[in-house]
Amino acid sequence: MVKKILQFLLFLGIGLSIMAWVFSSQNTAYQEQCRLDGTPADQCSLADKLLHDFSTVNLWWILAVLLAFTVSNFFRAWRWQMLLEPMGYRVRFANSLFTILLGYFANLFLPRMGEVVRAGSLARYEKIPMEKVMGTLVIDRLVDFLCLGGVVGLAFLLEGDTLWAFISQRKADGSGGGFFQNSWVQALLILSVLGAVLVYVFRKKLAQIPLFQKIGGLLKGFADGLRSVFKLKNPGLFLFYSVGIWVMFYLQCWLNLKAFPPTADLGMSAALMVFVFGTLGFVIPSPGGMGTFHALCIAGLALYGISGSDGFSYANIAFFAVQIFYNFVAGFLSMWLLPRLNKKG
């Protein structure tokens, strides 16, 4: 319990630190712009601007954002049912959906905790071995990763010049060497290879140790979950759900841009680029993408002439609508509904 609290405080601190850095850097730029425009310092508050920008949001577009996110969750729940069915588990749609929502809620407190909460909750209510559920979640995330790769590829195709300009600017700023040139990364790779060789050489002796026997059983159940993707009854429907999830994610970004006047005129291809940047912000571990999402949204919008202060407002509007409002409400609703829906009469 203490470990989880410390982990939560650590990642919350990281998220808040990034958020504070983003706010500080944007506030400095905003103050400089006010100075150039001749605006008095006492009338130049980024916090006041943020509150004003929230009041200009078109709520109908925001409702459309929440609808798109809801549809994506339905697609994800149906897709998860399909992954579990080849193993002989026909789970209830309500359990699939509400455990997904519970996972999103958990991610607000501890990055990547959502997958554990989601798998544990479904395993509990549907009486499925935890390791098999986790196996299907690996497929779930792998397919999402492939879809993200497709989205990035499409962004290159449609907005390649803009993206390459950004990358060139980052290189000109001297952002450092490659990932695999890092000495810590190289050391970790060497240790990983040595560890794999030792496990293979002494595999027969290790198989006699109870701990490794238990790990072997877990890996077998895990593999069963992974193999479920090759036993799907309707691969076409699985592909439809997978693409549908990411189309809805993209629509969330585009609709959020429409909701905020300074970004409302950006086209759909520009929205795709902003979507890529924002999504990468959620890949970096922080509570619900706090700070990282904001920083990358600002960078993405800057490619299209949107000021940092307006980019900061957009990121906060998008973050509040889904991550704070929707996921908090849906998370508490799921915690209340799941025990009642699975109560044995």
C-alpha cells in the first residue's frame, strides 16, 4: 500500500512538474508578447486568459467530443469480447465496458495502472484467470500501437513538410544523440542478452524450482491470451473495431479544435498532426498525460501559427473535457455499477 502511494506521489509530482514548467514557459512568452503589444502587466495574466478561453468554448462541439470518446469505448469493449471468446469466455458487454472505464480512471492516478485494474476487475467479475486476461490486453495494446503507426504514417503523407520542418528544427537545437548511443541503454541491452543466455543454458535446472514453475504457468496462460487473436471468428469485424477506435480518437481532436475559436479554422489534415503530437503526450508516463499532453499539443499547434498561450488553453480544454470530467464521472459510475450488475441474486 505504501509503495503504491509513493508511486502515485512520484508520478503526480512528475506530471505537476511538467505542467508547472509548461505554464511557466508559456507565461513568460505571454508576458513578453504583452510587453511588445504595450499591454500593462497588471492586465496580462495567463491564468485570467485561460479562464476567459474556457468561457469561449462551444459546448456543442465538446458534447460531440464526449460522444466520439464514448463510441471509441464501445468499440474497445466489443473488441475485447472478441479476444476473450476464442478461449471459451463469453463476457458481458457491461463488464467489458465498465472495466475499461475503470482502467482509464485508474490511469489518472498512476500511469499504466489502468491495465492492471482493468484486467483484475474483469478477471474478478467474469471468473477468468488473470494471466489470460492480461494476454488479451497485450494484443489490445499491440493493435493500438500498429494503429498509431498507421496514423503517424498518414500524417507523414498529408503533412510531411510540416513535420519534417519540426524535426529539422529540433535537430538544429541540438537535442542530443540517438537512443541507442546512450551508455545506460547499451549496458541494459548487454545485461538483457546475458540474462537470456543464462536462462537458456540453465533452463532444465530452473524448471525444477517452484518459483520458476509458477512463472511458467503464468506464461502459459499469458500465451493463451496472445493466441486468441489467431482464433477470431470474424477478423474483419475485429479490424473494423480497431480502426473505429482510432477514427474516434482523431475525431475527438478535430472536434476539440472546432470547439475553441483560435483553432477552429484548422483543417482536418492539420488536426491529424496535432492528434499525433497529443497522442505521443499520453505515451509518456504521467497521470492521464498531465503536462506531457499539454507540452506536445502546444508544439503541434505551433506548426500552424497558433500561439503558445492559445495552445496551452486548447490543451487544457481538451484535457479537462475527457481526462478530468468524463473519466472521473465514468470511473465513479463504473465503481458503483460493477458490483451491482454482478451481484448474485
